[in-house]
Amino acid sequence: MKYLAGIDVGTSGVKCILVGEDGHLAASQTRAYPLYTPHDGWSEQDPADWWAGTCEAMKAAVEQSGVKPSDIVGLSFSGQMHGLVALDERDEVIRPAILWNDQRTDAECREIIDAAGGLDGLLAYTNNNMLPGYTGGKLLWLKKHEPENYARMKHFLMPKDYIRFLMTGRRCTDVSEASGTGLFDVKKREFSKKLIGLLGFDMAVFPEVLESDELAGHVTREAAKLTGLPEGLPVYAGGGDAVIQNTGMGIVEEGRIGFIIGTSGIVAMSLDAFGNNTGGMLQYFCNNKRTWMAFGCQLSSGGSLEWFKNTFFGGVDSPFTIINKEVSDSKPGAGGVIFLPYLTGERAPHADPYARGVFYGLSVTTSRGDMARAVMEGVVFGLREIYEVMLSTRPGLKPTEVISSGGGAKSAVWRQIQADVMGVPVKTLRGAGEGGAYGAAVVAGVGAGVWSSVDEAAKLLTVETVTQPIPENVEVYNRIIKTYSGLYQDLKLRFRTV
């Protein structure tokens, strides 16, 4: 039996897995690390924590599996996107990494859009808006606010690419991750040299770009000792989590919609052909094998429920069990309570770093279960808004199912809310619960020749659960979402004055 290794460098921790050529999971290990918020709206991590966690988790996964290292034939990566890891001439980290959910770069993003000739001009260069999470705004922020660090920077990488560099010694990225810099021409699948020149950046600091299943190097002797992987193991480029996690969910053909409810939320659809991102409301990123993926990112999906749990269930044993029970006791519509999940601003469909969370419709009869249900419903309402924008770009498309993964897929009541809000069956698949790490293993398998394509690998994903929509609940949610959508429009100017 041949095995593939997948590593996902996430925001809360790193996950390392081994997957057999039959698609079955052989081992999974996770190691957590801290997140730092030195100022309001800032989000940073120490890349050394990622590497320490990766080495420990990968070594434990190899030991847990009982697999002979010589039977592992490929490794690939997934990871949190957009983070800026600035490296000096000795390839040492200059400052803490600035993460995807960091909101400090609003002014810089507007400056980039202006330099490109407005939004339409920027879309002509990249087919994507410049959002505060993207790497491009972070580069300009570093140049303006930390000029000494910017001057020291000889190269930059994104989080998973930095770990791959430590694993192989090669500085590179992949087309999906490069798309998330906001400086990448996704139609031509190359960095936009003209835009980069307009902004005064030096192309020499930008990483080499590979396709996701392209060979990116081999595990070094030192990395092999630290991780338990065989020296010389082929390492493939992989992809950013928002893209590659959907690959691991079988979102490899048009018509299937992927929902990921993790810390953030993703609605995604694979595209066989390039399409224009009208208005820049979505993100159009390169995917594997000369395809693309359209998606939108909600910044606080599972993060909203995590906040609710910490705030209202502090010190309680098995809090999510209690939350799911109380949500089940509350009826669809949450007793008239609506929640806007903008706890850390929003990216899609509203690119607004000033947006904030809101409970609307509270009364003396509101229960804790109503509020918990409102959080779950509000997250899914936001995902449906993204979905509707996505369908507007493909008018003839009629999706028939949603594939759900992440923490939101583990809760039966949250799966039912997803099915009822979307009005289509919601499925979960074996392996998809491993997130980006499984997608990374799939890409490694394609690169290593274990599977001929991601389509072939996707056929190994068997259905675990199917949740059918309940017609009367669909009716309730179709009414409520109109009020939900109107609340942001009513409040968007006020958010800037809070």
C-alpha cells in the first residue's frame, strides 16, 4: 500500500495526516499554537511555532499509522492563505507573520486600487479586488510603516510555503496561493509585473510560482530527522486552504457547491473555464490542472459560535453538546432573533473591515438557545448571500447539492440549518472532515502518480451523511433572509462611526 502525507498549516494549529491509496485515513495528528493580537484588528503568529508544531505532529502521525516511511510516496501542503512571512538575506524571519484575518491594511488596499486606476482597472490586472486580508496590502503596509523591515526583506512567502521551504530548501508558492496575494493575473496564471511595478515593489522578492501538483522539491536530511518522513520524499506544491480544501471535498466539477464552516467560512465552486469577477464581489483563484475556483470568504463562521461559546458557556463541560441541544429546542427563526456574523469585519459579499456583529430582535422572551440558533442561522444566511452572488455569475447553473465540511458539518442541527437555508440536500463525505490536509494528500497522490487526476481521487470519497431540507423550514428562512440582507445595508455607514 502506498501512502500520501498531507500537512495543513492552519490558524489555530497544524494538522498532519497520512492517507492510503484507497483513500482511507491512516493517521491524523494536530498541534495547536498561539495567535497574537498586539493591537485591535491585528492578527499575527510566530512562524517558528508552525514549524515546531509541524515536526511534532508529522512525527506522531507516522508513528501512529505504523506505516513504513519507505511506503510514503508523496507529500503536499495546504494552509491559511495571504499571510506575509518576510525573510532577510539569510532566509531568517524578520518579524511576526501578518495573517489573513488581520485588518490593518484598509488604507493600503484603497491606495493599491487607486494606483491601478480604480476597481475596474485592478480587475483588469488580477480579476480580484484588493481585500485587507490579501498579501499585497501587507507588503505596502510594511513598506510604509516599517521601512527598516521592508528594506531588510529579500524574499517573502506565505505560511504553508515557508514550512515547505524549511522542508525542502526551495522558496516557491503555487497558483492558488499566488492568486491570494491580490497581485496575480489569474487568467494568465502569473504575477502581474505591470501592477507590481506601479506599486514600486521589487519582483525579486516574489516567490517562484508552480501548479499545485508540480514537484516543489524533496525532504531534506535535517527535515527527515525532525518529522519522521523519509529523506528525499517528493514534495508537491499544494494549495491555499480555501482552494485545496474544496479539492479534498470533491469540489472538482461545475455544479457542486462546497461549504466550509471553520474559523472562517467558504462557499466555493470549481470552474472549468476562466470567468470575469464582475464587480470584484467574489474571489477568483487558480485551481489545479489549469482550472479555476470561484469562492467567497466569510471571516467569522465557526469563529462566531466559538465566541458565543466562550462568552455564554465559559467553564461549562461539553459546551457544544449543550449548545446543540438548546438550538434544537429553539424553532427555525430563533424566536425572531437575527445575528450578523461580522465579528472581525467581513470579506464577502461585503468587503468591509468596519462591519461588526449584531444581535437584532432580542426581547424578554429570547432564550439562550434562540441566540445560539441565531448565530448558526446568521452564519448560513451569510454563506447563502455569497452563494447567490456566485450563481449570478453563472446564470444557467442549477446546483443540486452542497458538500459541507469543517466544524459546522459535525453538528447535525447546523447541517439541517444549512439544508433548510439553501433548500438543497447537504452531504458530508469521508475524508472531507480532515480539511485542507486531505486535499493536500490528494494533490500529492496526483503528483506522485498514485491517481491520474483529482477527479479519480474524488471518487474515493464516500458519502457519510445526507441532510434533506424540510420544506416548511425553507419557507421560513426564505422570508427571514430578506430582513437579514437589509440589516447590513441599514447599518453599514453606522459601523464606521462605532
